Amino acid sequence: MPACEQMAEAARRQMRHRGRLRGVVADPLIARLVEASPLAVNIMVMTGSAEPGPPGELGVARISHVPGPWRGAMQWLADAARATMA
């Protein structure tokens, strides 16, 4: 079985059991997963990770940047509240 088919089968097995696939960061791998998946693929970009290519080029349905921006906003809000209460 070619490597890309093995990867796709491993991804299908993991997604059936957990509903997500972690650690896929390279654009060519994401594009292969999109091609092999019968479902829409969403990806999450974590703070400090490389930005993926444009969603249209990768074929993904959505790129999410949470929880990084949300956590930053909550930290800013907490800091502002502490400063106001001081």
C-alpha cells in the first residue's frame, strides 16, 4: 500500500475513534487528508504554530485560530479589571 494511502487509512481510523487528528502541520499532508476524507475538514492553528496556506488551496472547510486569540482577550480583560480595581 502506498504511503499516502497508509496515511489516509490511519487518519480515517483515528477520526472514527476520536473525531480529530492531531499533529498534522504540513500543507501537503493537510491537502492529502482533505482529498482522502469523505467529510469536510476543519483545521485549528495553535498559537506559535506555522500559518497554513490559504484554505481554498488546501481544500479545508474552515481554519480556526481559537483558543489563542480568545485566551489573549481574556488575559487583557483580567489585567484591565485588576488595574481598575487597584
